[in-house]
Amino acid sequence: MSSKKIRNIVGLVFLGLLGVGLGVAAVSWGWNGRFPIAPSDTSTPSEGNQVRGRLLPGGAAAPSEGQPAQGSGQSGGVQASKGTLEDRPPVPVVLLPAGRRTFEEKLKISGTVLAKRFALVSARIPGTLDQLFVDAGDVVEAGKTKLFQTDALKLQQAVAIAQQQVAVAECALQEKYALLDKTQVARDQAFADLARYRQLRQQNAIAQQVVEHQEAQCQQLEADIRHIKTLIELAKAQLEQARLNLRIAEKDLADSLVVAPISGRVSMRLKEPGEMAGAGTPVLRIEDGSLVEISVFVPAEYYDRVEEGKTKLRVRVGQTILQDLAVTYKSPTVEPRLRTFQVKALVESPPPEVVPGALAQVEVILQTRTGVGVPAQAVVQRSGADVVFTVQEGRARALPVQLGLEMDGWREILSGVDENTPIVSMGQSMLDDGARVRLLEQKKE
């Protein structure tokens, strides 16, 4: 950069600083001319510092000749305050009498409408879903409406096999009875022959060996009869077993066809035909909408204030309002993660808009009492205390109050105001104790 350019830059900077200095001087001259310093109380006015009728800093007027200056003591301050209230124009106000009202302490929470009775319907017999007879939204009747069926063909064949096994067992039993009859006939013949052989032996017509052989034959036939009777008992047991297997097969076939366990509507269809189904795997969800519950989760700090059968709920579902529902269930424990506990209220024959799954705006009424009430805006603070204003002889009078519950724009007054006391409900924010007022109107509660 050349020396010439440097000199030009330095010159411009100097001119700028000079302009700023001149501006500051002009502002200072104008300020001193408009607001000259007032003489102190101890100084003697001279010809050069006398000020007549000019404003001092802070907006106060300097005294002119012949007018006494106000003192700066405590009594002078009180007189100034009284002078301010007297000089202030009357404040327009509206009065409203304090009245007795019902106040509620309530907790607003969002809840859910739940079905009191519902069923997650699973297959009793594992297998492939052959058919689903209902869809979401269908009305079902307990014990009558068919829902779905699994592996019907396989189970029908199992029943046929069991029936054949029963028939085989019956035939086997009949065979054993026939064998018993045959053996008994042979035994009877053997005993008759033995009797003849013994007579012949007495006559020495046959040898003793023949008699002994016939006796052995009779004993063998007796043993065969006992054996056949045992086989008959075994065949009877096998027949009973076959019949039990048949009943089991028939029960499995019947269980493959699932009917509705409760009356209501199908709210969810969770599987489709061809998919596998089994115990514990829901296929359909059925809900009974004729009996519902309002469910909310309340913060744990209110646990001891909610009582079954006593605490009331006020519920809004859409445009439907349900009044004074008694709490029918309170969870015995607090959920440890969210620190909340569940509260339910039963609703029988609910309106059409109150259906399971709907959002419910719930007010838990913790306590209800009647007391003196004033509009909430009528309560103001003066000197750190809660007060309301009334009017006496054209002036505002502050009444210290002890506040209670607040509800629908009204505050409960525990002490300080009696019933029917006229209270300033409009214009109170501009009032002080003793201020003049101008009554616009006096409303009735």
C-alpha cells in the first residue's frame, strides 16, 4: 500500500472522530439547557442560580418565589400519598355478591374405554386352519356361532379308525365267548366219559391207566375254561380301551370346530385360513360391548385418596358425558416404572359412542365441599397478601382472605368474606385500600 493511501485513510479516521466529539458536545449542551440542576436546600439563591417554575430531574416542579418548599420527612410522604388518592379520579367498578358454591378438587386424566368381558379365542387342537366362518365386526352368540375349524379331514379319519378298532375289539370278545362255549362242551363230555370209565374199571373191563388218562383230560379242559375266561376279561378291557379312543377322537373332532365362548362382536381377526393355529395362539378377539370399563392410570401420590365405591369419576367420550361413576377397581400396587396405579369404573349398557378402545377424558373427583365463592379474577395481591375489595361509603376497602379450592373460574374463600358480601369483580386491579370508586352496576350472582 502506498504512503498516499495511508495518509488518506488516517485523514478520514480523524474527521470521523472529530464529528463524534462535536455530536456529544451538542447533546450535552441541549440536555443541560432543558434540565438545569435545581439549587439545594442549604444553598442561598443568587442571581445566577435562581430557577422559577422549571422542572427538576425526576419530573418535580421547583418552587417559585413566595411558595414554601415541601419537606422530605416521613409526615410529608404520608401527606403526598393521601394527596395522590384524593387527586386520583374515581375508579369505575362492578360489584358481585359472594355466594355459596360447590367446589371440587379434581384430577384431569386421559383414559380408555375397555371391554369388561372379552375373549382371545385360540384353537383347542393344533393344526392348519381349514375355515374361518366369521370376520371382524360380526356379531356372535355364545355356544352357537361357529368361528373356525382346524384339520377336520385328519380328525374325521382318526374317528373312523377308532370306530374300526372298536368293531375289532367287539369281534375278539365274541370269539372268546364262542371258544368258552366250545371248551365247556368238551369238558362236559370228558367228565361223562370219566364216569363210564370208572364203572368199567370197577368191572375190570379196562385198565387203570385209561381212567387216569381221562381224569387228566378233564383237568386240562377245566384249565382251558379258566384261561378262556381270562381272555374274555382281556377282550373286554381292549374293547373298553377302543371305545375310549373313539370318544377321544370324536372329542378332538368336535374341538376342531370352535364356537363363540361369549356373546359380542369380533373385534380382531388375527389369522387366516391355511395358517397354523395352536393352543395359546389367538385366532380371533371377541369383545362384549354391553358392559365396559373406564380405565385410567393415576399418579402414585393420589393412591390414598382414591377409594373403591366412594371416589367418583366424571367421564367424557366424544360428545357423551357420563356423570358420577363410582370407582369399581383400584390396583393393589403401584406400577414401578411409571409410578401410577390403575383405576376402573364400570358402565352398564353404555351409549353408542362409548365403545371399547375409545378415548375418555376423565375427571377424578378427589373431594367436594360447599363454601363461599368469589370470581377468581376478584382476588388480587397487595403487599404480598391475597385480598378482595368491597365498597364502603364510596371507597374501596381491602379484605384479606384465605383461599381454598378453585373451580370453573371461582375461588373458594375459607375466611375473610361472608356470604352476600358485595365484591369488586371488575376494576379491582386499579384499586388500593381507600381509593375512591364509581359504581357502574351491581350484578346478581
